[in-house]
Amino acid sequence: MAAPKGIEMCRKCFLQIVQKYPFTCSISSNVLVRRLHKVPKKRLNVLRYRPKVASFEKAQIRTFADDADRKSRLLVLGIETSCDETGAAVVDDRGAVIGEALHSQKLVHLKHGGIVPTVAQQLHRDHIEDVVQGALDGAGLRLQDVTAIAATVKPGLALCLQIGVEYAKKLVRQSGKPFIPVHHMEAHALTARMMENIEFPFLVFLLSGGHCLLAVARGVGDFLLLGSTTDEAPGVVFDQVARKLKLKHHPACSTLSGGQAIEVLASRGDSQAFKLTVPMARYANCDFSFAGHKNQTYRLIDKKEKEEGIPAESDQIVSCVNDIAASFQKTSTQHLMQRLHRAILYCQQRHIIPEHNKTLVLSGGVASNMYIRRSLQAVTDRFGYRLVCPPPRLCTDNGVMIAWAGMEWLKEGRGIAEDPEAVEFQPRCPLGVDMSTDVLNAGIKTTPKIRIPT
């Protein structure tokens, strides 16, 4: 086999050295290169290739080879700071979490009534070093022991992404390890592959505070975007409605996030009490909209407060709060079900998902809502899809998903930054190839409707 040219040769050699060769430190990395690619010594231009492996000097490669002999695994350190969680974790190539640490900002932001980017940034800055060290300590590793460092670089809050990216670059400079930039939403999509054997392609439904999208994962870094939110994400809207209902003053909700509070009170209410309009019901696409749904719920709350003589600025809560929460949650869920229904029919029409691998991965913080999860299960059951959900702690933002996404790239020998210092964070970044226009043009009707299970 002829040796690949340029940086691809270096990545392949690096990965195979780590995975396959239990050599001692006495062997030359150039000898390994010749063995891997079966290149005669006289044909290997050492001077030509040596600059290409500047990030992986001989001493490092020998250290990696020793680690592979001792542990027989790749190890990736992942760092997450895209929003309000400072997370770090070390995972191996088998999907085992070796060490993990997380600092949540939830209680701080509850006092502010929402996420304040400058506050979130400062909290990331204050805790990132301890969180990363905690993950390494939990794994019983030094920074030099990991194979690569991965960090969220897109999308997210700019001030928060900045902290994680800059800290990851600092670690890369200190250790000389490879740096793998990670797309936050791709990380959510790939997390389920840690727990189960899920082959590409599969359908992905990501629901969180900052995102809402349906996509087909065809491979690592290869996605077809079927639909996304046109305005606000469901997690944000759930928080805003909870704030409008003053749920932080409710005895059952004082320590819960807005979405969790809505779910708790909705379980005690009558979802038929108020008729709310399902968003975008007449649009034959897979896009989402929650702004109008939020506004009609706001108007309902204002009306009930006026009827009960409750001043808007007071801490008093309307008596029908449970019913409002239940009606709001039900209508939101109907919107999600309808979009998923159409996405499955579109994949069926375009022969995108093979019959033997009909799988939906549901992830993101909102996916932790069990009412929503059961309702989407009804849709997947209708079409014979397997529903796979990461455990709730991995549905919200965390370092594990970033480490695993980095591992997926590393095992393929792709996605490694050639110049880590040139990597920039991107607050906005779509996932994959936009297919939303094709979905609309397909004119797929979602009838008969699938009912929410009782």
C-alpha cells in the first residue's frame, strides 16, 4: 500500500501507533511509519514528512505507544462551556466514562430569572480549571495520559464558548496533544452511540434550551437537516412561561428549572382545560415555532390574573396554574409529534433510513421531560422505530458528550485541528446540509393524527 500524502499520513500513522503497536520507547517513529505503510526505507522522505507531524513529536508518539500498551485504549478529554454548565470528562474508545466533573449554574440563573451571558461567562472562568482537574483526578490520569483534547466550539453563547475554547487551547499548548473542535448539537446526536450499537444512518431529534431540530445522521460530521426552529427553542419558552407563571414562588418548584416546574405542575393539571392552538399546523414542513405559542399562553395568564385580581408585579400565582401548565405542555408536545411524524414519512418516501435500522435518537435537555418522551414514543411505535434516549444526566449539557464526539472523530482519523490556535468559536452554526425546502416540496400530510398516550 502506498503511503498517503501530507497530513492524512500523519493522522493514520498516529492512530494506528496508538491502537495497534505495543512498542517500547526505543523504536523510532519513522520505523513505525514505514511498517504501517510498507514503504521501503529508501522511498521515505523523512525530511518531507517530519514537519507534518510537528504536533506529534517522537517523544510524544513513544509516550502514546506506551499508554496503548498499558491501557489498550484511546482516551479523550472533553470540555463543555456552551451555555450554563461547565463540564469535563474523559472517555475511552469503548464508550466508558473514565472520569467526569460538572459545575451547574442552574441555581444562580434561577435567581436572575434566566441565563445572563456575562454571569455565565464569569462562572465558567471561575470553575473550569477545577472541573477539568476533577475529571482527570476522577480518571486517575494526568493531562499527558490522554490521547486528545476536545472542546465545544459551536454553537452556543459567545462569551461562554470563549472560555472553553481558550482553556482547551491552553491545555493543548501545555501538552502538545491533538485538538478536536466539536459541534455541540452533533455531540448530543452521537451520545447514544456510547450506550448502544447504533449504525448510521439514523434519525435524530434534538430538543434543548437553545435548539430544536430534526436531522438524519449519515455519519460522523455528515448530517441532513430536515427542520429546525424558526424563532425560539422549546427549553427557553418553557422557562419563560414558568417565569410568567411565577413558579419560582411555588413551594413545589422553588429549586426546579422552568421546564422541570412545568412538567411537575402539568402532571397535576387538566390538559383539556384550555384550548391552545398548535403552532404551524398548516405548514407541511419539519420546522418549529414556539414564539406564537408562548404569546398565546402569556395572554391566557394575563387574562386569568385579571379575573382573579392579581397584580402582575406580585408574587401571587393564579389558582388554575396546574391546568395552564398542562395545556401549554400538551400543545407544545402536539407540535413536536406532528413534526416528527412528517420527518419519518419523509425519510420513508426518500428511502433515507433502511428498514433494518429504523432508529430515532432523542436527546437534549427537553428530552428529559417524560411526558414529551412518552408522546414521541407513540410516534416511533406507530412506524416501528426504535427510540433511543441517553440517560437524563447525559441529555443535558455535559463533558461526556463532547469527549465522545471527539472520540468518534479521532477513531476515524478526521476532525483534528491542523492549527489549534487558528480555531475560533462560532455562536451560530447550522448542523449539516439543509433539506428543509425539499421536505416542504414533498407536501407530506400527517394524517391520521397520532394521539398523546394517557
